[in-house]
Amino acid sequence: MKFGLFPSLAILLLLLVYSVTGCMTNVEELSGITQQDVSYSKAIQPILNQYCVSCHGTQAGVALNDYPSLMASVGNKWNNQIVVPGSATASGLYDVLTSSPQKQIPQMPIGGPYLTGDEIEAIKAWINEGANDN
């Protein structure tokens, strides 16, 4: 049975697109280690500095440059602070880091590089633990 070149190229192209887009969220980089007692100063702020502060420092509506600014920032799409202590799922900060944010905005940082799965899990754990300034 002869199918020609087109179906083979189409399958190859689909696999290529899937492999590129599948890696964009870095979810495969989860180590499986449960994160607990996450420190804001040792774990969270360094992540925000690396990925977020260049756009969301003091000049943007959402300021992630330090703890007081982060906790005072209000997300227009969420109608509340972007961090809801004790609830990562209600927090805009966590939502925008996932591969498909609820409020139909792009995953952050726009265009990547995206946080690793473990970095996202650290933020989730920190929020769920109460988003303490520790």
C-alpha cells in the first residue's frame, strides 16, 4: 500500500509541533518532591526576580519586586489581590503560571522561558501555606 510523501510529512510536522508546544510549560520538570515550609525570601522572591520583575517590577500595575508590593497588587481579571493566602487556586499569581490560565490571558512570562514545574509547585505550596513573609 503506497500513501506517498504527504501523509508522512504531515505526521512528522504534527509530531514536531506537539513536541515543541508540549515542552513550553516545563511541567515535565516536576521532581515529585513534596514542597513544604517554602520560604518567601529563599525560594519565591528569587523565582519572581528571575522570571517576572523585569516586566512586573515597580513600573507595572502588578508589582512583584518585594513582599509588600506583591501582597498589595490587585489583578484586574481577579478583582482581588493576586495572592490569596491559603488558596493557590484562587490566586492570580499561580493561575497565570499554569499552561492554561482561567482568565483567558497568556501564560506568564509571555513567550517564556516559563517556570519549571518545581518552581510553579513551590509558588503553589507557598500560597497554600499562607503566603508568609518568611
